[in-house]
Amino acid sequence: MTGAANRPRPRLLLAPAALLAALVLALLPVPSAPTAAAADGGAADSAVTVTGKKGKYDDFSALKVTVHQTKDLRSQGVRVSWEGGTPTSEGDFRRNYLQIMQCWGDDPAGPTREQCVFGATGVPVALGTLAQSRSVVAGTGFAGDPEETQYTGANAFVPFRPVAGLPPTTSTKDPTYFGPLDTNEQAAARIFAGGSGEVNFEVQDATEAPHLGCGMNTAPAGSTPVPRSCWLVVVPRGTHNPDGTDVTRAGEDGTVDGSPLSATNWAQRLVVPLHFLQVDEFCPKGQAERPTAGSELVTDAVTSWQPKLCSATDSTFAFTQGGEEEARNQVQGTTADSPLLGFTVAPVAQDDGTKIVQAPVAVSGVAVAFFVEGPDGVVQDMRLTPRLLAKMLTHSYQKDVSLAQGHAPHLAGNPAFFNEDPEFKKLNPEFPVLSGQPRSLLVPLQSSDTTKLVWNWLQADTEARDFLSGKADPWGMKVNPYFKDLKLAESTSLTDFPKVDPTVTDALANGTPPLTYTLTDLNPYTADLHDGALRTLRGNDNRTIQWQAGDNSPPKLINDPALWGRRAVLAIVDTASAQRYGLATAALRNADGTFVHPTTATLTAGVAAMKPTAADASVLDPDPARAKGQAYPLTAVAYAAASMNQDAAARTAYAQFIRYAAGPGQTPGVSAGQLPAGYAPLPARQRERAEAAADALERGATGSESPGGTGGSGGDTSGTGTGGTSGGNGTGGTSGDTSAGTAAAGGTGTTPPASVPPSGSAPPSSGPQQNIANPAAGITPKDVMGIIRWVLVTVLILGGAAGISGPLMLRLAQRRNP
């Protein structure tokens, strides 16, 4: 008791401190976000390595294959690497390579060969007899497989049996379920010197490949959903035929034969399970459906957010991808009977008296992605100037127009391909000599704000402007004259990529049969930016210039895929699609001559360099002329635009969408509800503007209540961009590339996000069926932080008062804590 009586002095000393702490805590602002959460570990933590089997001939016991992501998958690219193999024959694929395929199958032991996608590539590569086929019969110089007892006799083949009991295929080339243009099989993946190699394999969920059903719910109605898992199967091919012949012995042709689906080859398979995100029925039935539409730049983000929005709100948000101009027109025409949230880059005009709120929801960009196979592996680095891209877009290389020698006299003196251009070789001195012919740059057909951004980048550069105007480059190359009169150097309204060269080329040198191709056959448009990324991943631009005799029908032109090991495809894509499919992207020269890859840091710096548009101060202008330092020149901010001219229920629902998009939706990760790789989290100022826009939309605010402020710097001043005002100096080419790695934003090896998740952004749980509190109804995480702060303030004040006022407060405290 005596000890207790001697304690008043410390208590009196602590009491003022408690009151002071309460005062400090009260004055501190509520944090706009918690500490940046690590991205979901699905990609990094789900890698699986499998080892080869000794088998009859011990071709593969040292082989190790790693699939670098096996969880939280959707239709995307997955890196598959290997080591311990024997190098593929130089210049061909006669032996020692891997055959990779995706399969369905509900047996935990793995799929059957009937459940695998294979045999449709049709690539004219020098593989052995039937090596690209589902056929398991003997062939020319090939005795067949003595272990094959299930499928025998003339024309025997392993049928493909799709999911859900659908009918099996009826021939080796039955295109009912997959064909040369949509198969994801890798018929011949090369093993390079040292025994290693890698590919980005295109895994397909049920939206892309319904015959596999990956990601479809397999649980009974009313049960917790269980997305269907699938399989990745690798069949290594060494130096032995199924009949035991060593093809490297004297007298043999050195080429392994037979299908990977034949019994002996199938026995050597390596199998890895693939776990997919759910793709069906993730929204409760009966919810109000709210339409949204617009820019492709938000497609990957919105499709990730949709499953979580179902549980975070009482609405199902449908999304239709389309052109930004169409979205702007739809927003302007919104009525109570036709509600809409539109996504655009340039602002929606507000000259009709109808108030439009515009909220930033996604930061991404446009990139030049490429897939180039060199003699020593897949090329990872490329630098491009605006003038080089101008040459590609105007088809100013001779064989961008016609592959026939001398068939494009208007391009005489210009290089045949981009990799033979002295400007390109000077900028990329380590770029390999290619054994095949690179394809022309793929561009989307649809008019878009993103296309205008690309032209603005070229027009902001002196060298590119001069070239487009007709001035030769230092090596004498000139613009394709058919493009010169389009005023590409000065037009401010360009939203498409024209293909105006009318050159016609005979498909056969002698003109028999009389089939011809034009520029759009040789270099067809892509459907959109995502399609360009997918074609790049497959190494096939879908050109149709190859002659094929018809069976009881006229001859025709068909797809002319590149040879395995000789693929070289480039495309204009969005950064999200580049990351989704694991594509390398070119470093682009910005306004002060720095070569910059699209990463989280450089996209964030690109936003910081922007200024408000003249039409609407709440919308930033993606002006490449201002991109300096670490700012990526083709950065874009996508905005959600909504009219006040719709009913209160629609306004509230769309406000909830904006709050989620700018809140939990900015947490990077691969799970449903998170921000996919290829996007940079919204900077703090843009998050604040989004929240203000959502509040104004829900209130139906007009006039002076417009969110976003007026004028001033639109960028986030915490970024690293310099935001200069001068155009490109056109001299570039001397600065080093100071960006981190070659991956697009959010990918492995990139700089961590420069901004923390926004307020209210508690990281969503993985899996599309987890619930998130409705941020527009009840208490939000930000509200909780405010409440907790004032609770702490109250506790500290009471504690300080107790220390000063003595026994009375002490007794009160004791009664509260018996």
C-alpha cells in the first residue's frame, strides 16, 4: 500500500504529456491511405518446377521446367522456362525441343491426351513426320509407336474431347474447337545453348477457350463456387523416335518423328496444374444492371473490378469496350431512361448546359510491344525514336508494302525492313541479325484517343515532323509518297492509322493462279490494342498472302505464319495488355531525349508532367511534348464521365463505382478487384479528384460545385516528371535509358508503385466471391480511421484529466474496468 501511495508524481508528470499527445493527434490529418500493400502473391508465389523423366532412353532426366505463375490465372501470358536440356539444332527444329499445350481434366492425376489442345498450328516448320499432328499412324521413314495400342490402323489419331461432354473431333485437322489462328499450343519451343530457354505461353480461360472450360464454376448451385482448374503439359522431344531409333546415328536423318500424343512420347510428359479465377456467375442474380462503356484503356481494370463491385455495391456493372468519341456522345445523350458511365481520355464537352463530372480512374499508356526470336534467344531490348515509328506507320520500308523484289519502285532506296535501317541499327547496335523477315508494325483499326496520342508524340518531335513532311533522314530514307499528302505532320484531328498505299502484288511470281495481295493483306489491322498484343504473343500477324489450292473450290490466299524460331512481330498495344501477355516493350524517346520504358514509376511521372486541358480543368492533357526526365511520353489517364441528367439511383450507383475504382481498385495485384499489372496506381491528387467527382455526382451538384478545381497544375507534384513546356528537340539518341527494366508497369523488376493506395482502399481479399463493405453506404475505412483517431484523443484527454483530478477519475476508471 505504501508503494501505491508514492505514485502520484509519475502520474502528474504523465498527465500533461497525455493531453499534449491528444492535441497533436487531433491536429494530424487522417491518412489518405494505409501503407502501400504488397501486390497479391499469386504470380510470384505460385511458381511450380517439374523435372524430366528418364524413360526408355534417358533423353530428359536433367530437364527442369518452371511455370512461373499457376494461380489466379485468366486468359494471359505465363512465363515457362527450362534448363538442363540439350540445345536444339542450329537453324531448325529437327530434334531436342519442347512441345507445350494446355489441357482440361478433372482427374487430380492430370489430363488425358484427348483433353489437350494440339495439332492445329499448321506452321510450315521442318519438324519430323506428324510432329505437329494428332495422328499416331506410321509415316514416311517412320515405323510408328510400338506402345500405341489404343488408336491403331489406317488414319488413326487421338481425338480432342472437349469439356462438358461435347462431341469429339472427327479428324486430325477438325477446326470445330480450335484452329491455326486461335490455338495456343507451342509445337516447337527451342532449347538454346547451355540447355535453357523460355516462352510466354498463352493460357486461355473459358471466355477465350470454352472447349477447355478453365475458370468455370464446377460446384453445385448454392455452394461456394469452385473454378475449374486446368493443366499445362510439356512433352520434351529428344533424339529418339518412339520405336527406339536414335536419329543422330549414322544413316539416320537426324529428325525425331511422331506426334507428342503417341503413347511413348506422351509417357514422357511433364504436367503442371493451373488454377484460374472464376469467369462465370460472379454477380448475384436480381441486382440492377448499370451499363458502362468506352475506352479500351480501362478494359483490364474494369473486368478485374466487376466481381468485387457486385458485392461492394448493389449493382452489376456491365462494360462495353468502344471508341472514346462514341462514349463521349453517349454521355452527352444520357437521360433518366438511358443511364451510362462512359470512359474516355479527352474530356466530354459541356457546352449544352448539362453538367458532366469526370473522375480519373486508371493510369496506363500506349506501348510498342514486340516478340522477336534471335539466334541466341528472344530479344528483350529495343529503342525507338518518334521518326522510326513514323517510318513504320507510313509503311516507308520497301517490304512493308510488297515482298516481291523491286515491286515498290516508289520506295526505291529505302531499307527493306526496319531492322536494316541505319538509324535503327545505330540506336540498337546489339540487335541480332534475324534469320527470318520481321513483320510490319501492327496497328488497331478503330479510331481512338490513344491513336491521337501516338500522332501527337510524333508531331512533337522535330525529326519525325520533318520526315512526315517529306524531308529525308540523314541516310536518305524518305516517307512513302502516298502518305505525304495526308498532312500527318500537322493534322491535329488524327485518330486512326491510315493505310493508303494501293500497291498490288501477285501472290505467285508467274501470276498463276491470278491471286494478288495488297497492303492490308500483307499487314492487316488488329481489332484493338489487346488483339495486337495477342497476335504479338503468338508471333503471327494473321497476314493472308500464302496461296492454297482449293478442294473443288477456287484457289485462295490463307494465313502465312512465320517459321518457329524466326518470328518477329511488333504491335501498338496498351500497357495492360503488354503486361498481361508478358511482352517486351520498346523504350521510347521522350521530349528531352531520354529513352523510357513504361513502368509504374515512368507512368506516374508521365501524369505529373501533364497540365489541365483547356476544355475542362479537371481533366489532364496527355501531352508528349511535356514528358521529360523519367516521364513516359505515351502515358494516358482514363476518366469515368457521367452526366447529372440521370436519375438519383443511377447517379448513386455510378458514384459507388468511382469510389471503388479510385479506392480498393487501386491496390495492385492479380486477384479479382485489384489493379492489374500494366496500370500505375492513381496519384494522390487524382484520387482526391475522383472522390470529389463521386460526391458531386451523387449529390447532383451543378455549377460552382464542379470538382477538381480550376486551372493550376493538373499533375501530382509528388511525381518525378519535370513538366516542361517546350516540344521535343528532335536531337535525342544520346541519353542513356534510365528506366528500370523492360517490363511494363506493375511487372516483375519494375519500380514499386510511387503512390500508396487511396483512402478507403483496404486491400481486397483474393477470390471473386469475397465481400467488400459498400463504401457508399455505412462506414467507410476512412470513416473508421477518423473515428479511431477521435476515440484515441478522448482516451488521452480522459487519461490526462484522471492524472490531474486524482482519486475521483481513478475510481471511475476502476469501475469501468472491474
